[in-house]
Amino acid sequence: MYMSPMARILGLYTLLLILTVSLAAWLLAYTLDHFTLPPPYDGPPHPLGDVAPYPGDKLENLWWFIHVSDIHISRFRDPQRTTDFNKFCIENVEAIKPELVLATGDLTDAKTLDNMGSKQYEVEWQSYKNALDHAHVTEKTIWIDVRGNHDAFGVPSANHRLNYYRKYSVMGERGDGTFRYQHKLPFGVYSFVSVYAVLNPGPRRPFNFFGILYEPELQKLEEFSKDTKHSNHTVYFGHYPTSTIIAPHTRLSNALKNGIAYLCGHLHSFGGLVPNMNTIQKNGLLELELEDWKQNRMYRVMAFDHDILSFVDVKFGTWPVILITNPKRARFMSLGHEPLNKMRHSTHIRFLVFSPADILSATVEVDGRPLGAAKHVKGPLFVIPWDPSTYSTGLHLIEVTATDAAGHTHIEAYRFSLDGTQPAQWLVSAMFLMTDIPFVFWLITVGSVLVFVFALLSLRWIAKRNNVHYRISIVRSLCGLVCSETYFYWLLIIGVYPLVGPWFVCMVTSEHFGMYTLYGFMLRGEIIGETFSYVICAMNMALFQGPITFYFALQLDRMQQHLPHQSSGAYSNSANGNAKKNGSAISPPQYHIRPLGLLWSLVAYPCLLCALLWMTWECTNLYFCYGAMALVLSPKSAWTFAVVVWLLYRLHWIELRQTSKANGCKS
């Protein structure tokens, strides 16, 4: 049975649509299972789970510390940020009395006055150090601070004078790399190992978003992982979440799997849209990203109680701070790392309450049933007797309410279990932390470019082989576009170029001249494989390449609809046949349909506006981030923008000329 070319095309696209829907359904089911189901644990229980001592009514086998991240002390904006940090170092550290404090990067903002460029400002580092010195934090606790990507903006090398971290941080040169700190207590040793993924040299923003775990740092991490196996617990910490670290992920996962937790920041909980960005990785590691201090003024209090890890995220200014340590929150139980059976043998519910003022009362409810007022033991510890066998199966709700002498009342509540039951993980949080984000954006980038190129080439092949009067407007418009040699080839070049050519040439740091490509910076004879370019390229396809292609297609279609039927032999069937024989430019098929009018305008002009706004934003950012040289020597941005402007001028100049000719013929 004969099928027209159009019918075959529609059949092919219908088949592709069915396959796409089926694949999407499978992918959705897989995603839900992969990200929300807690990782199964089929190993033996922790050997110390049934060994005394157990959580009781004494202040023993218990200690706590603080985690803070993304402080972003700035020279130009939000002075309250620095003021609050000063107060935190004085008041909160004094009230909580942590054994140690982890500050996981972006200690300073390093952004210029226009908020677009980046530069290291010594005054910001001085403000950071002054806050610590004024509060005498190093006399009260162990302060461990590491670098983030903002702390490396524009720094030529780790030992360069612009690396103010070495001069003004507490750790100094000791912390500028992967290192280990062992916290020794009468009841055990707790190892803290940094994961150092800061770029060296450090490009300026925005191409400093993803971290790289270089081979020497990865080898150190693997060595520390072996050496700390006999610690009570190992806590890893760093600035970048593992999902934003470029490294062999199998090796990184194996290096971290003996730890109970990895503490990080950097993502700022996606601007506060994804609070509680925490998950349990497939290797059993708790990955706990902390909301930033910069905007949200968040910090975290953590405690090991009989080697069971608990934590609570606190907004600055909240008092009293309540941290329940027994029973532990079910969502974050690490079945392979913690002696969780100790909770089943415990005699008391235990929790810590911190406040600058005296604590007047602390009460406990379980499953909505009041257990009464808790007894203050010593320091911040409060306890109340309980019978764990009453809650031996399933999930249960515990709620603690505390009031201090300053009139502040706070409630902390969560679900716990004693039989290993865990609720589903938070989907969005798990996706952010368990996905290899650079690889995903690489797939999106390469896939979108290939689809774009395949679509143009296939439409051009169809148009060359079939002289068909297409009634579907979008197909007709795109076929008209690919038949135009000028627009077809230029759009093809613009779409493919970001994958193969240099984007711009600039001073990468204050001392290094280099070139940026899709695969990172090329300088000093090597490539710094920062991959934020994948994000830019994916957005470029969605906000520029696609919209500008549709605009030219719709505009050419509109122009042809306004031409008289017999106005030009260039668009006749005979010309089409001659073009095929001679292999020259192809004319679009004829059609005689009324102009799209308002519908055309509602689609075409927003496409044009979107494309121009995106390219304007890209050029503006490039200028403010890397200077005039980068903008002038930028085939990806400025030159592409110039080509598009020229194509727009040519298109509308041709339209005006053809309209004038058509009017002359009519007269």
C-alpha cells in the first residue's frame, strides 16, 4: 500500500513519541525507587550495639560540635551579615560550648560592587579574622575552616599572595589541601577528614562552580580512609557536595564509605527552595548539605551520644536550641556505622538544650502522650526515663519543648524508630546530592545539540527529496528555513560551535592568560576541567538557539505568504527541479495559506526577545566577569550576537525589498 512521504514522517514521529513516553514512564519509576528508598543494609549489626554502656541519666559518652558554611563576608553588601557573624562567634559559641567548629568554605564573598565580577578583597578576610579574634574562639574551641570556591576566585596558585586564606584563616597553610584532624576523648577517637576539591588556579566566576578532586588529593583521601578505620567514627567535610565534584565517582564513593557523614555547603539549599538538603548515599554515608549563613543565617549543632550521631539545623537567633540525641531521628539512621541497638537498651530519653539564659522547663511527649518534665543532669543535658519496649516497632513521634529565663520557647519534633524502620528520603534533596550533576548537564548539552543538528539536517533532506505542500505551519516554516542556504548554514554553525571551538580568550587570573572552551580553561599548557560550561551550553540551547531558530523559520514563512503567487520564478516548481539537478540553493515548497497574523506574533516575537535577552545577558556577564578583552575575543558570545544581528538585518532588509517589488508589480 502506497504511503505518502508526509504519512511516513508522521508515522515515524508517532513511533518516536510512543518510545519517548515509555522511556519517560520507566525513568520516573526508576527515579522514585533510586532516590527515595533508603539504601538497604544486609550486613551484621554494629558490634557495640548490645554492649554497655547504654544511654542513661549521666553526662557520659557524649560530646557535640558546630557546623557553619557559606558565611560570605562581603565588603560591599549586607553589613549585618558580618555583624551577626561576630555575635555568633561571641554568643552562640559561648552558649553552646562546642568541642570544635567546622566552617566549610566560602568564608568571604569575593564579589565586586556590581555583584557580577569577582576579586579577592583583603579587607573581607581581615573582617573574618577580626570576628574570630574578637570572640577569642580559638581559646574556647577548636576552629577548623577550609576554602570554598569564592575563596579561590582569581587566585593564581595556592601559595600566591592573593590566597588570603593562608594568611587570615585559623588553619592557614595546614588547611589548604586534604588533611585529617583526630579528636581524642576518654571514650574514643573521632577523625575529621577534609575533602579538598578547590580549583588551582582558581578562575573567576561563574566558571568556578564545580570542584575538582585532583589525583594527589584523592590519593590522600584514600590513605586517610584506610588509616581512620579504627576510629570510633570518621566525619568527612568539605565545601562542595559530592554531586558537584569532578572525580572518579567510584573511587570517591569507596574512599568515603567508611565514614558516617559528609558535611558540606555550597548549594545554599538552592536559594532556600530545597531546605533540609540531606540524604543517605547508596554506600550508607550521610551527606548533609547545610543552608548558608549568607542569606539564611543557618548553622548546625551535632552530637555523638554513645557513638550515635544526631544533629539539628538552627536559624541564628533561635533560642533555646534543642538537640535530641536519644532516640535518634529515623530518617538519618546509619545502620552500618552506628550502634543503634543501644537505643533499645537505653533507660532515658536524652536531649541537649542550649541558651544564653537559664532553662526553666523542658517537657517531652511521645506519640502525643506527655511523659512529663525532664530532669537537668549537667551542662546542657536533660533526661527523662522511658521504656523502649513500648516503641519497639514502627515509627513514633517525639516532641520536646523547652523554655528559658528570657521568655523564649522552642519545640523540636521528629519521628524515630527502634527496629530500623526508615521513612522515604526526600526526593528533591536526594536528587541534588545523589546525581552526578556535571555528567547530567553534559548529557543535556550534547543531546540537545545533536537533536538540533539532526532536526535541521533531516528536514533539509526531506525538503530536497519531496516537493510537498505542507499544511502543518511549523513543519512548513522549518522546511522553508532549511531551504535557505544562508540561514541554514549559519544556524548550524552557531549551534555546533560551542562544542568544538574556543568560547573566549581572557586573563583567567591576575597572572594567567588563557582560553575557555566547553571542557574548561586552557592555560599553562594544561586544561582546568571546570564544567559549568555545560550548564551555560544547555541554557543556551533552550533560551537562544531554539528560540532564534523558530523566529527565523516563522519570519521566512510569513514573508513567503505575503509574496504574490507568480511573483518570482525562484520559488516555482521548475526552479525547484533545476536546483535539485544543479545541486544549488533549494527553494521552499509553494503554499498559499493566509498569514498566521496574531498567532504568529505571539510565538515569533517572544522567541526573538528571549534569544536577544539571553545573548545580551551572556555578553554583559562576560564583560563584567572577565573584562573587555574577553568580550571582544569571544566567538561564543559577542561574535555570535553580531552574526544574529546581521541575519536579522538581512532578513528584514530582504523583506522590505521584496514587499516593495511586490507592491510595484501590483501597481
